[in-house]
Amino acid sequence: MRNIKLLLQYDGTDYVGWAPQPNGVSIAQRLLEAIRATTGETPRLYAAGRTDAGVHARGQVVNFHTESRIPVDRFPYALNSRLPPDIQVVGAWEVPPEFHAQFHARRKLYSYTIDNSPFPSPLLRRYAAWEPQPLDVEAMRAAARILEGRHDFAAFRSTGGSARTTVRTLFRLEVLEPPPGPAVGRLLRIEAEGDGFLYNMVRILAGTLMEVGLGKRTLDQVREALATGRRELAGKTAPARGLCLERVWYDE
């Protein structure tokens, strides 16, 4: 039995998320259909991140076990020929039998993109949250510095998660402003790198930073949210479309 690790990219707009749901098509469903058509098997899939509906991935990692003898470097070609254009395998490796994409992940990087322009760009509507009011980037960065480190992030999660503990380490939370391009307005990018994330945690972090940037939430409220775990002291959950799983790290 071989253990195959895949690097997956997808546009999550038209899917109910990674995991199968009764109300629509999931990323996992489409990948499993492609694997079944390629190998004749229906293996269990393990993913580094269970992305929600509308969330994208540039660096999702998945593994599955197979008896197939297809050369590992041929898997991307075989699977991509059976996958829709908004889901593609960009790498495949044979890994030790015990490797698990979810449980062996050591850190993850997510990005959150904000279209901070007076008018929403049609080219960004699937990949960025639109905020027409100017955001105070320096205030957002000050809030981000408060949130970095090891904390109890109970205030920054939605109900429904199954995490045993709400303590996480946020190695890096940055607000970046790429150089302006030919488009009108500005683009902001929040990067969150941590040892793990709670349900909707990155979207709530993004929503909190945006509210700070709009002057709707103070730095003291951010500190109080961390200290008390009270969800109402953190910001709203930002729209799913701005979120992207960028990279997952593993021990060598």
C-alpha cells in the first residue's frame, strides 16, 4: 500500500468547502471522483485544512493510500485530466505510510485579501472582500502586533468547531500593502501564520483588523477580547472569498 501526498490548488467559489456536505458539491468529492476514475479505488482523503465554502487554496496538502502502481510523477497529469479547471493538482510525492496531512502539519499560512477601493473590482470579486471606506493600515498593524504570540483565541472562533483547546500560537500576523498597480484604489493583504487555527479564526482576525482600520474597534477592545474570550469583543467574520490557504509546513 502506497501513501500519496498531493499539493492542491483550487478556487472555492462554487463549492461547499473541502468536506462533503448534503447541500452541494465539495472539493473532496471532485478529487475523490478523479482518484476513483484513475485508480479504480475509493480511498479516504486526509487534508491539511478543511476549508469552508468559498475559501480558496494555493497550498492545500492531501494524502491518500492506494494499491495503484501509477508512477507518482504521473498522478498530477492523470488527476487533472479528470478534474474541473477550478481544482488542480500541482505536485505529487510518495511519502512514508504513517504520513498524515492533517495531524503532521506543523504550521500553516493563510492570506486574506481586501479590495479597499471606492468601487469593487470585477476581477477581484471572487478573491477579495470589498471595503470602500479607507482603512488605517497602521492601526491594523498595531492590532496585529497585539494578537501575535501564544494566546487563548476563544474570542476569535465561531461556534461549531471541535478543537480540544482554544490556545494557539500566531507566529506572524501582518498587514501588507502591495505596490499600487494600474487599477484604481488599493489592495491589502493580511497574512496569518500559526501552528493551527480555530473554526473561522482567520476570518474573524481579518474582520477584527478591518474594524480597527475603520475606527469601529479599539486596541483596548482587542486586548480585552484576548483576555476574556468574549466573542462580541472581536470583529465580525469576514467574507469567505478573501481567504486562501497558502502553505502548510511539515517536519522533514
